[in-house]
Amino acid sequence: MLKKTALFVFALLFLVNSAFAAININKADQTALEALPGVGTAKATAIIEYRTQHGNFKTKEDLLQVKGIGPKMLEKMQSEIEI
């Protein structure tokens, strides 16, 4: 019984951690990018196109080079993205 409980708690913690994991903007697909606040289909596509043409983002602030992403949007995404 204790083993099952421990396994359940471990699985629950893994799922909770995964739900709050930051999105890597250098690896994320269209769907993952669209889950970011303020990012819809067009901006997700623009992020992927920019990444394809210019290479990986080196800093979060590099997102400001993507058409349609400004300082306010970047601020909203800061805690949900990683490099």
C-alpha cells in the first residue's frame, strides 16, 4: 500500500511540474508557442520563421526582433519561456 501511495505522489508531482514547465522557444512547435499568453497562430508562425531564418534565440529579449512581439508581450511571456 505504501509503495502504491509513493508512486501516486511521485506521478502527481511529475504531472504538476510538467504543467508549469517553461516553453523552450528554440524547440517549441506551433501548438506549444500558441499556448503562450498573447501568442496566436500568426505570432507562433512568425517565431518559428524567425528562428528558421536567423537561428536559435540567444536571449529571451531576442523575441523582440519578431514582428508583432513588443516589450509588453515579452513581459507577459517572461516567466513561461526559456532558452
